[in-house]
Amino acid sequence: MDKVTFRQIMCLTFLVAIAMKMFMLPVLMMRVSGRDSFISLIIMLSIDFVFLFIVCLTLHLSGEKNIFELLSSAFGVIAAKIILIAVGLFYGIKLFMILIDVRVFFSTSVFSSTMSPVHLIPLVLLMAYFAFKPLCASGRLSEIITPIVVVSMILLCCMTLPEVDFSYLFPLGAEGGERIMTSCYSFTLWFGDFSILLVLTGKTVNTGKKVYFALIPAIIGFVFLVVFSTTLFASYGDMTEVLTYGHNISNMTQYGAGSFKFGRINMVIYTMWLSAVLLSAGLMTTFMSHAVDYTFGRKAGKLLTAVCLAVIFFCSLVFNELNRVIELMTAYFWLPSIIVQYALPLVTVAAVIVNKFKEKRTYDKARQKA
Amino acid sequence: MIKLDRKHKNSLLVLFFTAMFILIALTPLVPGNEIETRLMVNCVGFDVDNESGMISVAAETISGGENEFIHGSGKAFSDALLNLNERYGRKIELGHCGLIVLGKDVTTPQATAILINILSDGMINTGCSVVSADVTASEFMQSAVLLTKSTGGGVSDYVSYADAYESVTIPSVLEIMQALSSKSGAAVMPIVGFDEKPSENVKGGGSGGGAGDSTEQSASQNDSASKVTEIKPSVTARVFGKESYELSEEDSRGLIWITSRTKGGLADAEMDFDGKHFILSSVVEDKKEGIKAEFSDKPVITFSIEARLKFTQRYELLDKVEKGYSIEEVLDNVNVAYEKRITEDIKRVADSAIKDDFLGLRTRLYRADPKKYREWSGDLAEAEYRFDIKVRVT
């Protein structure tokens, strides 16, 4: 039975809340909006929170229908396939972005002289593992990883926060609202991750209304995220030019734990919270794989997923100008990100409403006949 | 073939992950060859030749308890480090560096360029202390090695001690860069130097009055010329603003009160009481400081200090109590004397900061009201200073 439990949903939500945003996002946002990134981050996280609620609503009301059944019964098979293939393709691109993120982070802060695209092979293999394993495997893994990630986050807080002068965060919004808005929409690719939880539609075990408790781990994740990002915004608000890509977490822990190259505890912490990123990327691969399965059938779907992962890896080999890739993603992918990541929860919740309406009409017709 | 049930499979999976985490986590704990191929630096100093523009790097290394002086030079920051690497056949590692020393002739743009380079490359701890030397950084480092060869440890340990337990305020590299990049555009750091004295002149024991007193415990024997090298009291500071220049001892004194990092130290004050002049000496036990900046008709800066001091010369005032004064009456006068002294110190340093705002007052005004800040001329001479000083001597 490929189903996830209530506890696993809680863990997955927490990990998805922090995973992709902890790598490069704070630095990238700072380059656009300086210390005002704090406002942009809060705005975007608030939007994400609302959309997580919509995702929970779908998980609660969809019953036993999986996402394909939900969409196809509401809008027809063709429309469902088009929607899912578009979303699957988008997550493929996002997966590529994560690989780039991971590579930039490690090449600038951990393995500055040895990091090459070949190092991504185990990660791609891990993605394939997620794609071909049932969802409950990801759920179980999240249960194992979450406590370790939480401990590493708390350690990071203890080591870093006492040394930070948060007064440098102010004044907020002094340079006008334009750059805040630019920062908001430019980085939508890094937000909206909760839509991948829609892959759990119809695959939860007796969660019922309890699914709304998933909002709590999301809030905890957001608090960690905001605290760490604020540390960076406050410390470097007046000198964004000092920061290089992949510098974010490294610089934070340096307050308390020495250089990132030799800081003993830092490495342990990176290793731990990195697992959150891997799991989040795994869920994206799962979504992509499910989308391909639903559209082209199970056998062809597996083959296509393998091909997609190979293409993604090939792209990470070809595009060596990592910073350029990130700039391109920021410049051109904000619109598809908004459309896919924020429209999908709305579409699924609309499908739930349509299905309910259809069910009611069928029921009424049956009663009339009777 | 053994067939495992689901529970055992899960246990194995957990074990596998735990083992993987432990292995990965232990990797950085095994230094192996990597550290041996590095020049582990405890303290690094920079000089810039203003005519040729050459940057010189001097450093104190830590290598199995033996401290050595190393140096290199180049036209750019990276060239200087490369030159140093080539000279000693190992790569410089600043991960454990606790102190950056800027030579006495380093100008503000040069200091900014050096620190921004060192910070943006992520090669150093952002909490690393920064001081200015009273000589060139190279000379400073040579003296430092003489001191630490005899006493062990590194010079950064002495400076850290002074920062934490005496009255010297030493900023971190991040704080310096924050100050230089802010609206104030100026920073201040203490001037640290060494003294060489003939060995017979060295006296042990307690230190004299005044904040930021010498760390005499750091004196060490210099074998070659039967002299001792010791760290001089850090009582003056260097300002990096439009220009770089030295603040006098009197002008620097107020910094101790308004900088949050300083925890204690000695504090002097003068008091006239019952027709007699007293020099008071106390230890700062605790202090809370605040600088509030706001715009009313003109910029208003309020310095507020709440300090708790422990009086160290009780016996001198005991005869006053015997003459019929109450202890409260005597201590009230002592409190007033200290409040007056602290107010004078802060006023003096605030006046010094009008030209180059090393106290960060413009930044505070900008934070208080960005709109009014833009309309303001930016001249701190227009600002009104208010003092809210409360001292309790016990």
C-alpha cells in the first residue's frame, strides 16, 4: 500500500518548507533588494503559507483519488494529462536548478578545488531511487531525517545568533517598494515548493482534518529560515558586494564556529540539513515520475523518467557557467514558476469542488430516478 | 538466502544512514595531510607601500607549538598571498586566524580593499578581531613572535584576553566593514603595540589606574638581548574615515563606555569632598549602554549609560565616615564624580567624531528616520548631544 502517514506528512512539510530556500536564496535576494529582502521573504513565505493551506484542503477533500484521477474526473483525461506533463516538465527544470544550487554551494564552500559535475552522479542516482520507489519510502525517510535536521538547525542557531547585531537590519523599506517587489517575483522558482506535496493526494492514511496540522511544521521551518536569512540580511545589508554565490550558510556559521573549511561542527551541520534538500529534490523527482507515469503509462513512464534524469545531468555538465544559469533562471523562469506552482493548488482545489458538484448531481439524479 | 522482514529492513536502513552520517561527519575531523600542507596562521598583518602600492603580508604561524614569522608581498592582495605560499611551499590557511593587524600607514581605502578581499573570499572568520599597529604590521608581527615563542599560544590570545577582560574594545572584521559601508562611513580600532624593556625593569604584580591597562602578564623574556617584550596598553585608537589618523588617549577614553563589547576594566575619577581632593579608582562590574538618535528640530543624540562599579579604595574614604558622614552620602558623591567623568569622556569622543563619524551616529539617524535623514545636511556639528548617565558605586 503506497500511502504516507500523518506523521510523515508533518515531516515532509517541514523539510519542504526549508529545503531549497536555505542554499542560495538569501544571497540572491540580497543582491536585488539588500536588507529589504527581509520584507520580500516574509511576503513570499506568507503567500506560500496560504498555498500550503490550499494543498492541505486538497489532501483533505480529495478522498481516495490520486492527483490524476482527481483532475481527469473533473476536467477530462486530456486536460489532466496536459496539466500533469506541464507540471512534471517544470519540476524537471527545477530539479536541474537544485543540482546547480548544490554544485555551486559545494564548489564555493566545501570542495573548492575538487568539485566537478561528476560529483552529482550519486545525487542523480538518488533522485532515480526516489522516482522508482513508492511514496511511503520518501515518507519513512523523512521520519528518519527530520529529527537530525531539527537538531542541526538548533545547533546552528545556538552558534550563530548570540554574535549577530540585528540592528543593521534597519531601516526596512527605506529605498522604496520597487526593489522589494522585484525581489518577490524574481525568485518565485525558489518558492511555491508546497505544490509538490500534491503528489500525496489520495495517498494518505486516515489523516482527515488532521492534515491541517501540517501548517505547524511549515511555520517552524519558516521561522528557522527567516532567522538564518535575517542574520545574513543584517550582517551584510550594507555590503552585498562582499557576498559571493554559495556563501550564505558558510558566512552565518563563521560567527561561532570558525572558517567553513576547518570549522568542525559546520561540516556536520551541513551534512545534516543537506539531507532535507535531497529529500525535497526526491519529492520533485517523484512528482515528475508520477506525472510521466499517469500520462504515458507505467512502463513508458519509467523509461521517460530515466531519460529526463539523464538529460538533467547532461545539462548540468554542459552549463558550466553556474552563475549565468542562476541569472537566467531568475530573469526568465519567474513567470512559469508562478503559473505552475501557484496555479496547480488552485486547479486541484477547483477539481475537488467540481468533483463534489458532479457527485452531488449524480446522487440527486439517482435519487430522482429512485 | 536470508530474507528480511520489513521491520528489519527498516532497521538496516536506519543503521546505514546513521553510519553514512557518522562517516561523513568524521571526515573533517581527520585532518590528515591537509593541515600539514597548510600554513596555519594565528595572526596576519598587512602593510601597503604608498609609493609603489605593494601589499606586504606578515603572519605568525602556529606549527606544533612553534610560532614562526612568515611574510610575502605582491602588487595585489591575492599576489601577496600567492608570494607567501611560494616562499614557504605551503598554502596559507586563515581559518584559525584570530587577529588582523593593519600597519600604521594603511589608509582607509587600502584598509577597505584588504578587508573586503579577505571577507568576500570567505577565508577568514567574520568574528576575527582587527587592530591597528603602532608600527608596521611586519614589525608588529616580529615582536609578536618574540613574545609568543617564550610564552606559548598566539598573539591573538593576548588581544582576545584584553578584549574580554580589560577595557580595550576590539572590533571584528565584520563590524569594521559594516561601519565602513554604512552611512557613517568610518570605523575606529585600537592601536596595539609592543614594548621592549631591559629585563631588570620589568615588575610583576598589579597594574596602574586608567582604562585599558597593560597586560603585564604577557611580558616574556627575549633571549637574544636580555630584554622582555610585552604588549603595550591599548589606550589610543585609529580612525579610518575620510583619512586615517590617531585619536589621543583622552579622546579614545569615551569609546570604552559606549561600545557594547567591552565588559569591564578600571575606571578613574576625581572627586572633591570635605575640602579634600580624591583620585577614585574602581572596577567596572557591569554596564548597559545605549545611543538613541532622533530628529526633532535638529538631530538629537542621547547617550545613556548605566554602570555598576566596585570601589577599590574604601579605606581612603573610611575616615570621612568616621567624621560623621554616612556611607550613602559618601557614595552619592562618588557616583556623581563618576557620572561627571563619564559624561566628559563621552562628550569628548563625540566631539572627535564630528569630522569622521566613527561612532556610527549618522547610521543611527538614518535608521531612526530615513526621510528626514535625506533632508538633513549631514553635518553632525548641528546635532544636540544629551547624556543620561547613571552610576552606582558599591
